[in-house]
Amino acid sequence: MPVKVTEMVGESTSGWKGAVQSAVDEASRTIHDIVGVEVVNFTANVKNGQVVEYKANLKIAHK
């Protein structure tokens, strides 16, 4: 079965799980039949010594 892969970045102020879900939610708007994701990288923005935004780089596999 051929599978296509699309790379996305998700963002959240509440954590990396939210960042992953954000990317999947966004991808689901235009990509159908998502079969899995690979989290490639986690990063975060810091302001005044506090994490203010979480980011997750994903590869989204779909038919």
C-alpha cells in the first residue's frame, strides 16, 4: 500500500501533546486517511525564563 508523507509543525501553549494534536487537527482539514505520525523533533520558545510555546515537528503518513 503506497503511503504519502507530509511534514507539519504543531504549536501549543499547554504542552507537546497539544502541539502534536494541533498538527494532526490542522492536517485533518485537508488530508484524509491519516494512518500515523512520526514525531521528529520537539522544541519550545522561552520568554523570561519560562516556556511559553511548545512545538512539535511531525511526519504525517496518509493514503
